[in-house]
Amino acid sequence: MPQLATVRSLQQRITEMQPLRLDERALPTAPELAPLLPEGALRRGCAYAVQGSRSLALALLAAASASGLWCAVIGCSEFGAEAAAGIGIALDRCVLAPDPGDHALGLAGLLSETFSIVVLHPPGKVGPRDAERLSARLREHGSALVVTGDWPRTEGSLHVTGSRWSGLDRGGGMLTARELAVRSRDRRGILHHTVRFERGAIRACGADGTAAGGIGAAGHAVVASLRSPRARESAAS
Amino acid sequence: MPSIERIMMVRVPDWPVHAHRLEAEATAAGAHREGSPAPSGNPAPQPAPQPAPLALVSRHLVIACNEAARTEGVRAGLRVREAQSRCPGLVVHPHDPEVDARRFAPVIAALERLVPGVAPLEPGRCAIRARGPARYYGGEAPAAIAVLEALGGLGLPDSRIGIADGRFAAEQAALAGPHDPGIAAPHPGVRIVAPGASAAFLHPLPVERAADTALAALLHGLGIRTLGALAALPEAAVGQRFGAPGVSAHRRAAGAPTTRGAEIQPRAPARDYAAELPFEPPIDTADRLAFACAGLAERFLDGLLRADLVCTALRVELTDDAGGEHTHIWQHPGRFTAADIVNRIRWQAGAMPRDVERAGAGISAVRIAPARTDRVSAHEPGLWQAGASERVHHHATRAQNRLGHAGIGTVQLTGGRLLADRQRFVPWGTADAAPARSAERQRARVGQRGPWPGAIPAPAPSVVFPHPPPAELIDARGRPVLIDGEDLLTADPAHVRFRNRETLPVHGWSLPWPLRERGWAGAPPRFRLQVQLASGDAWLLLHESGRWFAEGRYD
């Protein structure tokens, strides 16, 4: 028995140490969002697509912004600054280009030279050639791109399949918490997750069981990422 | 005791009266011709006729009066009624401190041409370090007489000069009479206290000269009536009993140097750093203008740099061929480089109204002047910190070149009722967006945010419409839902429609809550309503005089 415990503790230490090797290219990411991303964090030089929720796209930036990195948001003309601040984005290190018009892609390439994360709301359909050119610049300068829309080649793409608010009644109450059902598609395959926001800030998913029961409409159980040690523990218990 | 500087104090008695006279003369002269302002100087013949008694008043109190009024018994600090009863012929004018300061500036400039290092203290009073002028003119008395002659040339013959050890003693010497003990008066307007004799000179003066009213009253109560008596006390004991004001009064009374800093801080003489470039023929496109201004910007910055200055706010004046002036003051978070200046000129020219009908229309002259400067030492890049924010600034500026001035920037939170009012877009390169300082400012502003009745509790909509689009709220029978007299919805909403899109079923809604403001002006109350759709989306609606708008979306 003690041998088994030793083996398990060693295994756990190995899993905890493993991501450290990849960390050079990892950007600070909220731990609540780690299961959504293939490496457990945003990686420098990669593009990510988020469809269906601007809050989720901004939540990906929050930890990096709070750690002192600069972010750029391109093409979001209806930017809610209070919501962004509530999610945890430092507004004085977040540069906005609300209406770049046709320059959006070129601007994303230019700003990716300095800004650690660039959020891009693509003006229309983006061809694979433009995307590849931008990806090359991302890789060269080591910044991450979060696209709120379609993108040809991504490291991970998140699609909001369902949303449920709580706190509001028929004629009373206030919006307080939100649960998003998110489908992620990356090299791990297609996975389903639940992301919770409470009073505008992202909140750790509690026990996965309650989250799974949460979105009945979506009809999917939560499949937590196997790389997350927490998910492993809860699965073991 | 460290040696104390010799200070020359220049004092113009009744300065507000002089300033008022100069201002009146300038306006009278300006009535027929646009002449240069007052100090062009008409020296001797002016004071020949005996002037009428005159007093300048503010809030019913006499601030200053001339000699004629003083002989009738008028004093500063008197009520106007009392002064008028003492001197029925008194001419009363309102006192304007701004005129005092403005009219004193040419006097300081004239003194600066004569002696270096003039420290303006207040309108009518300035201090000069005496050592340099004394060596140049061969003694303190000749230097003082030279300064007095210069003032006489400006039409101020009754000025007084006091020279003593330290600023306070010099001030008291300038106030002293010619036969007071310890005073040498080589000229009717000059009072000199010999070096090292300042303490003896100050000894018999009343204690009010060095202490404020409350402290002086207290000292009188303790039997300390002269500066000598105060100076005789040990400084530590004074500090224990009266604190910092007591110590500074004690040091002044003892003729000792101030506890820290120099006795006086001379101002840097004003210089004109503006640079100008005329164009013949006028230039009509912003890009050509920017190209032509590259050399101008370099020249302008060179001139500033020679004075160890950098420009942090820039005034750009564009003159078009019809003579119209287009002026704008540009702020900068750091300091202007030549490329920054050229960009500002290009943006300003690009934003000018264009008259395409007229051939040859364009810019005929550009003038750039510093609106605010800073010492160059405050803008040296540090050894370790020349990192991210410099690069960010570089790239943001390049993006700005492509998109225009307001194309890229940061957002600040401000106070306000509507969501769109609560945030402010600050174009990049405006002083407010300075990354180092804005965090503190933002924190301060959060404190100022104050209660905004009707504000939305936490989560804030992540999509905020700058111009709220109209929306329709419909009940189950297809009739519009409005707000009744009791601030409630007239019916349960069943559907909502935004612009021309399809009708969406409503799943839940909050109580409408009012935004009441400016009720005294008859502004109709506005109402907010949170609506949750069956699809899971949530919106924030705004009701204003019978119509609904979508203020934000919880996306």
C-alpha cells in the first residue's frame, strides 16, 4: 500500500512538472479556463478562436493582463470597459482600435510585434493566405491571437453552445451569474466544458457534477481535460 | 553657523495702485491704437500733478491706496465705508490680482536684463542674490542704485531696496526708515544692513514681523514682544513648545539661514522657443506639409534641447492662405520627438475644413511653440526600465499613423449615468493615457465615482452601444409594453425585437428601475430593464419618453 501511495505521489509530481517544460511559450491564463485550452494555457505564437461570447474572449486575456502584459483589442467598436475591468483586464495596458476598417489584419500583424495578446474581431471572411501570413508574424514575435469569429487555422477553437443566466425572474431579481456551455475543438478532439461567471468575474467551476447538471439543454456532460490535475483528483474520488 | 547669503530685496510700495494705473493707461492707449503694453516708459514727467486719492477694494475692504489717500487717513484693511468717511473724495476701484501679476512681469523682465537670478516673490516684490551685482557694480550700494535707476526708468521712482543677510532681514530692511538703528541709507531708496549685523538690526523689531497673528498673540501673552527676545530663546525649546512654525519664526528672528533649501529660487528667464516656417506658394495636402515640416521640427527641438528642456505639450498654429488661424494644443505622454511633431502637424492639417473650390488654398505658415516643457533630466530613459512601454508606444504610434489620431487609444472609466458615459476613449499619445501615471489616476477616479443612483450592479454588459439602437418590447397580445405612472411595466413582456431583426421570446425580466436626473429642468425619468431571452442571451434596455433602446448586451 505505501508503495502504491508513493507511486501515485510521484505520478502526481510528474504531471505537475510536465507543463513546466512548455512554460516558455505559455502565457498566464486563468486556471478556470485551463481545461478549455489544449496546453492548459494560451501559448505564444498561436491563434485561438472564440465564438459566441465576448466575455469569454476577454476572460482569456484577464490573467495575462493582470500580470503586466499589454493587450490590444482590434475591431470591437462596442467595447464595454466596465465589464472588461470586472473580468480583470487592466484598462491602462489594453489598447483599443475600435474601428480599423480594412486595416484590421495589418494592424493585428503590426501590434503583434509588441503586444502579448491581440484580440481581433475579423472584418469579414479571412482567407487562409492572410491567416498564414499573420500566423508567421505571431510565431516570430511570440504573441497570441484571440479571434472573435471564424479563423482558418487555430490552435484551439471555442464555441459557445449554450448560455444560462441566473438571478433574473419573471419581473424581479437581477442578473448575477452565468453558465456557458463551451465546445472546444483542438487536437484533443471535441470536448465540452462549462464556464461560470459570477458578477462579471470568472469563477472556478465547483464540483464538476453540478456543472454537468447545469446545462441540461446542451445535453452534454462535462468532460474535463485529462491534463488538469484537479480533474484527475475528482475523477479518482 | 553656516554663512548666510546676502539678499537684495526689491519692493515697490503700493504696487496694486501702480498696476492699476499702468492698466488704465494701456487701455486708454489701446483705445486709439494697438500699441505695445505699458512699460515702454515715460519716465519723469508723469508724477507731476498731485494724483487724486485712490483706493483699490475687494469684498468691501481696502486692499491698497496711494499716498494722497494715505495722508487722509486711509489704510489697507479698512472697510470701504470707513475709508470714504475719512476721505470723502476717495476714488474707489475694484482690485484685480491678475492685473497685479501681469503688470509685474515686464518689471521682472527689465530687472533680468540688468542683473541675473531674479526670484519673483509676489507682485510688487522680488529678491535678487546680492553677491553678483555687488561685484559687478563695485559694491552693494552702487548695485542697488543701478537697480533703482532701472525701476525709475519704468515709472516706479518710489521703489525701495533692502540689502541684508537672508531674505527675511532684507525684507525688513526694505521696510525700514532711513534713520533706523543698524541701517545705512546711501540713497533715499536704499537701505543696507552691514554683513553680520542683521541680528542686531532685527533685535528691536516687533515679534509680529516674523510670526503669524496667532503665534504673535501667544508670544505677546508670554511677554516676548521683540524679535530679539524671541531669538534669545534656545531653538530646541521653541521647537518643543511651538512646533515647526515656531522654529521657522525663531530662525527668521535670529537672522539664521532657513532650515532647508536656498534663500531664494531665481526663476529661469523666459525665452521664446517657437519655430516658424512660411510657405510660398501655400501647401495644400497634409502629407506634403508634414514632409516640409520635418526640418522645422528638428530645429524646434534643437532650440529646446540647448536649454536642457523637452516639450511635453505642443501648440501648433497653422495659418491658411486666407489668413485664418487653426490652433491646437497637443499633449504627449512622454516627450515630443521630431516624428511626433510632424505627425501632429499632419493630423491637424488633415482635420482642417477643406475648401476645394478655391484654387491655391492651403497652409501658408506653420508655427510650433512649446505649451509645456520639462527638464530633460526627467526624461532620460533609465538603465533597466527602457523596455516594454517604449516599444508599445512605438508600435501604437505607428498604428496611429495609419489610422489617424483617434484610431487607437485606451479606455478610461469615468463617472456617469449611462454606460456609454461611464467610459471615455483616450486617443493614444494624449497626456491622460500616460501608462505610468494613469493607474493611480484611475484609482483616484474610482474613489470619485461616487453614488450614481440607478447604476447597474456587477456584471456590467460586455457590449456597450455608443448610440443605443431602438428596441421594441411587446406583450403576449402584440401590444407594446411601456412604463406606467407607478414606475412599473404596463404588461408582462413576451417578446423583444431589435431594429429589424426577428422577434425574440423573453424568458425573464427585472423590475424596471428609474434613472432620475435634473428633475428641476423637467427631464423625463429614464428606466432600465434587464431582459433575459429564451436563447440565453441577456440585454439591458433603456426606456426614455415612451421608447425602448438597447443600452448594452451581456455577451
